[in-house]
Amino acid sequence: MDQLYHSVCLRCSKIITKQYSTSFSLGIRIFEKKYRDPVYAIYGFVRFADEIVDTFHDKDKKVLLDRFRQDTYHAIEEGISLNPVLHSFQSVVNTYGIEMDHIDAFLDSMEMDLYEVEFDCESIRKYIYGSAEVVGLMCLKVFCYETHHYDELKDYACALGSAFQKINFLRDIRSDFKDRGRVYFPGVDFHQFCEKDKSEIEEDIRKEFDFAFEGIKRLPKGVRLGVYLAYVYYTNLFSKIKRTSPEMIKSARIRVRNRRKIYLLAKSTVKHRLDLI
């Protein structure tokens, strides 16, 4: 394989990550160098799939997503793609042994976003697993490639991905309802969303965060700070959401300010250096 072509493709995935998520790209930059490019490649793949279902409203999204799925399969099987995002991704899949079941679960969840779905407990569990948990599992394959601790840590990775996704659902509850006519929490009526609903969701997230933190402490040192930083960002966002009324959540998107993120980065770095994580 031509190394220049491969490097250019990886650079495309890196650019995508930086343009779409400053917080996530900052976390990757903190990783030890050998972990960065594979995670950029994973993010580029999931970001573009998500872009199909969220953005291209004047196109046939089902056709585009089906084509993206088939192109992904071909790239992995053939070990090459002229789509730079898929070329970078297939290299990671083939190098680190990412399971096709995880890729299919992710794309299946993306397809669920194409339709009006009345989520129940079973369907939302499937959606969260495919849209968030398996992304964490893909990254965990990279993190544990040398240590072989994947099986020990996968439940923690799933819990962290699930907590992140549920916080996204709370943060974006207004736009999800307005743009897609849906609420991702079974049994919750957007118009009747109340403190009881919010508290029950928050307690579920808290339990997942508490469990996931034990896994973060067991990650290889080269990625621990980056993952911990993501955890800290989201727990701070979670704290703001908990202090916000249901009515305010339905009317405004809660954010963590950039100045606060810089402070959290500095504080997390100090804790990591003192081996306090």
C-alpha cells in the first residue's frame, strides 16, 4: 500500500474530527501518539454515517446509507477504498480486529434514525448499543491491542458510551423533538416532561457513570487521561443539566463553556500526573 495515500486518508479523518468536534479532538490529542490516528479513523467513519441521516434532507438518505454500508463492506474485504474515510477505517478494522457485528450494529442504529420510531425499552437499548456503546468498543479494541484486556473492560466501555448518549438525549431533547418528532426516552412525553421523568433518567446515568469510572482507571496509561477528560466534560455537563429545570431543558441547549473546558483539562492533567485518576 502506498504510504502517501494512506497518510493523506488519515489526514482527512483527522480534519473531520477537528471540524466536527473540538472537544473530542482535544481528547485524542492527549492520547499517546500511537493511539491517535486509529481513533481519528473511527471517528471519521461514524461522523460521516451520522451526517447522512442528520443532514442531507434533500437527498434519499436510505439510498446513501445503503451505499455507504456496502462501500464499507467492500473496503474492509478488499483492504482499500478510494473514499479516504473508508480507507482509513478499513485499515483500523483489519489491523485491530474490530468485529463486523459492531459495525453492523452501528449502521443499524443509524438506519433507525431514518424512520419514525416509537421507542420502547427494547428498541432504545438496541439504538444506544449501536449508536454509542459499539463506538466505545471499537476504540477499546485499539486501546487494548497490546494489553489484551479488552474482555475485562468492555462492559465499562459500554456503560460510558451509554451514559454519554443519554446525556446527549437530555441536552438535545428540544431539537430531537422539533426536528424529528421524537423523544429517545421510552414513556416520556415531551410536552409533559417533568422533574420526575428527569430525575429517573439522571439516576440511571449516575449509575452508569459510577460503574464506567472504575473501567477508566484500568485503561492503558497512554489513553487514560484522554478518556478521563471526556468523562469529566460530560459529568460537568451532567451537573449543569441536573441543576436545570425540565422547562429550561425543553427550551435551551445546555453547554459547557470553553473557558470551563480549559480549566477541566488543566485540572485533569494535574490529577493524571499525580496518579490520582
